[in-house]
Amino acid sequence: MKKSLMAVALVGAFAGVAHAQTAVQIYGTIDAGVQKRSGDTLSIGKRAANTLGFKGTEDLGNGLKALFQLEIRYESDTGTVENGSRPLFQGQSRVGLQGDFGMVRIGRGLTPYQETIGAFEPWHALPNQGGFYTDLAVAGYNSAPLEPANSSNNRWSNAFWYNSPVTGGFQLNAAIATKEGAGANGRAVGQYPVGAEASANPFSISATYNNGPAALMLGYERNAVETKVMSVAGSFMATPELKLMALYTRQDQDNTAFAAGLPGAKTNAWVLGANYTMGPGKFLVGYGQKDPDNWIKTKQMSLGYEYSLSKRTYLYIDASRKTGPQSQFGQDASVNYYDLGVNHSF
């Protein structure tokens, strides 16, 4: 209740500022639809994250700007904060400076690795079961393994970000978090004991290149328990309508595999995908595999379609089949997933 009242107050406050300063913007998305997963009943859910955000800049002179961004994540079917227990500004809460040197920010947000790899996944980083972003694209890696189980797996709090200027199509993105930001509550089941502490400062780095029809990404990250992940990815506009993409990821859990009871330390994964635009419609297709040491391989095939009703509203439908271990005991099974809904941005 307190979070809901706070959100309403913030909307009112920022709405007044937006009228007074064109440098402040209110934005967001709302997504809702029906979804069905093998073994579950039909339910109302979402395909994309629902957001309400506020961002702005202030010109400080001599090419220097101050900037901020606050982003609430919520559930469209209930109106509650995302997952019911996440922070009010789950999406991000960052403030910083931008100039000829690039951009520096402090606060909470996506790690550079997680933020850039999403551009090379056919479901454009949507965190739904039909896509690959949260599992196969990152080889099952978790940026924040010491946070409570319902927390985000791809964001850091108490962190510092740097983004270089884009030069000749190249850009460098980096972040480092304090051990304070890694969490100390632990996960009671599946990975680390309650009360587990960070053994290192997490850091993340990615390099991107965009030039005409081609784009490339190289990323590396180490989390608070010293699990490491590395990805290389690329995309190519074969025609104005057809975008092809591929990525390869390797996760290394040498430092924690034995303590966490994992069957192996290395996990390799790859994803191939394509987007094809035909008039107001877009077809999405992808196939990938995740192969942990001494464990069952995961395979996923997904198909999707988006139909734009306007620049800000589209309908979508997805179908996915994922085969692999469906429990900690390693049973090999297949899960089918379907969704149908609407997405609107403002």
C-alpha cells in the first residue's frame, strides 16, 4: 500500500515538472495477455516488462549535462510492484553526468553485459518464456546470485557505470558494484546458503560495434561469488526486412561448483535467430542449446509474430518448446509455452 501511494505521488510530482521543463520525460510500457504453459492452467500474464519511468537532463554548460532516470516495474494484471516483493524502482535508479568523456552514472540498473547481449537475441531482450534472453542467451548465468530468490538476475544495486562515446561505431561499457550491492540474504534453495557473503566486487564489461548492416558484441562479467560469463554475438541485416543474429556464451563456475552442489563447472550455450518484417508484421524465430558439464542438455525452439497497430501498439503471439532438465533431480522433459496479448508504449 505504501509503495502504491508513493508511486502515485511521484507521478503527480513529475507530471508537474514535465510541464515546466521539456528536459524531463515520463515514459512507460504496459503489456498484458493470456499465457499457457504445460502442466499449468491458462492465466493472465505479460510478455514484456511493464514499466513507468521518469528521465531527464540538465545542461550545465561547456558540453556537460546532468542526467537521471527512475524506472518502476509493475504487474499489469494486479497493479502491484513487479513480483510483489521487488524494489519500487526495480528497473533502475541512476544519476550521473554526460560530456565529451562519455557518461558516468551511479545507482541501480542492468549490468553492461546484460544490457548489450539483448540486442542479439530474436525476442529483443523480452524476459518471457518464449524468448532466450534470461536463460540460453546467458548460459543460465545469474548476475546477482546472493539476492533473494525473487530478485532480478540481471541488475546490480550500489554500482558505478561508465559508457564511452561512440567512435567509429565502437563503444565500451563497464560497471563495478560494491560488495554491499551483491546482497547477503542468500538463496535458501538451489545455490548458496542463507547468509552467504560476497567474495569479490562484481564487475561487467562489454564492447559493441555498429556499422551499417552489421553489429558485434563482446562481453564479460564476474559476479559476487566469482562466477564468470563470456559472450560473443553478432547480427546482420541481410535485407532491409531480414535481420539474422547469432551468439555464443560460456559460463564458468569453477569457484563455486562444488560448494553449490553443481554437477559441473562449465556451461556452453548458443542461439541462432532471425526477424523478418513484412508490412506491419514481424516474424520472430529462434533455436538454441545450453550444455552444462555432466548434465542434461537444454534445447529450445521458438516462433513468434508481432503485428503493429500503430507506432506504439502491437499485438503478439508466441509458441515455444523447451526440452531439458525440469527439476533438480534431472528428469528430462519437454515444456510447451504459448502466449497471446497486446503491448502499448507511451
